[in-house]
Amino acid sequence: MAQTNAPLMILIGQSDDWTPAWRCSKALPSMSTEHEIILKIYPGAYHDYYWEGMDETYGGHRVLYDPVATQDAIIQVKSFLTKYLK
């Protein structure tokens, strides 16, 4: 990943096989950057973990709502936006 021109937050499920968390980890810069980069991986969470009521397989990929990951993600995003959108 090249330098970012703004802070970046990635919240992703560990069990997401559509957009795998390992790809995000691998793409992070190995050196410090000018802007904050946050990667939080939710153990056991799948793609669309924030979509209340979701529980299906779509295109061969599991999508499943995870209320614990969703609640934490809401807190994380509010904190991130409060910090940077002043």
C-alpha cells in the first residue's frame, strides 16, 4: 500500500472469504505513515457482519450478521470520525 493521503480505518471479519482480512494485513505499509491506519479484524465475523438479519450464502460466500462485531464497529467508527472530522 502506498502512502495514504488521509487517515484510514479498515474493519473486517476474520472469516470473510470474499474480501479476506489477510489481504488487508498484507497490504498495510511496513513503515510508519504520515496518516493513521487502523486495521481491526473481528474474530469469527463474516462478510456483511453489520447487515442485521443477514444469514445466507451468496455466490459461494458466507454472509452472516454478527451483533458483537457490529456494536464494536459502530463505536470504532464514531470514535474515528469524531477524531478526524472536527
